[in-house]
Amino acid sequence: MQNLPHKYNVAASAGAGSHVKLASAGLEDLESASPAEFGGPGDRWSPETLLVAAVADCFILTFRAIARASKFEWISINCDVDAILDRVDGVSRFTDFHQRVVLDVSASTNEAKAMRLLEKAEQACLITNSLNGNSHLAAEVRIAE
């Protein structure tokens, strides 16, 4: 890992009637548009869906790093995030992020340790720690048969 602070750059551009093009050095460009809830077409990633995706992505990457540091073996992980956008004190903002996580592990795995690592990943996730909304984890560890 590089020393902090880290810097990230994304450039956004659009014409009057076009989707927004998002670009960052070394990455494929991505098109975004307003979500259907805000009158957009609903057929592109939006700032809202990108933010919720960042929560799910960060959770998995954080868990992976914690599991590696703990020498914890696992098979697969799925993270499904439902986010609530509401109006609070006259401002639209995300208020809650509900993460449903399923971790598949082998039969010899310590289930309590698996759950502790999932909880640690929720607490350490950079993205949720950077947001004002509340984060809620519902985790399940599945033992392979």
C-alpha cells in the first residue's frame, strides 16, 4: 500500500443531450445518466448506483484484505446493498445502506471467526466510513457440504 494521502481523479464530460462520460487514467470510460427516479432513462449507471456499488465493492475488497491478513480461507462472498435516498432537513441524501452478505466457507471453517471478520470488514470499509448514512450488516456464513 502507498503512503497516505492517496489522490484519485475522475473527469466527467457531457454534451447538452448526451450521457455523461466518466474517465480516469488507465481505466475504461464509463457512461452514466440520471436514474429513472430522477427522470433519467434508467439504462445507465447513475451517480446513485455508482455510490451504492462502491459500498458493495469496498465491503468485499475490505473483507478480502482482512481475510488475507488473518490467513482466513473462504470460497466466495456476495454483497447485496439496498440504499435509502431520502430528504432530511431539506436536503436529499442517502440515509441508510443495508448490506446483505453471504460468505461461503468450507466445512472445517470456524463460523464465529468468519462472522467476526465480516463485522470487522463493515467497520473498516473506507467508503461507508466516508458517508453520512447509517450502515447495517446482515451477514450469513454458509458451510459447504
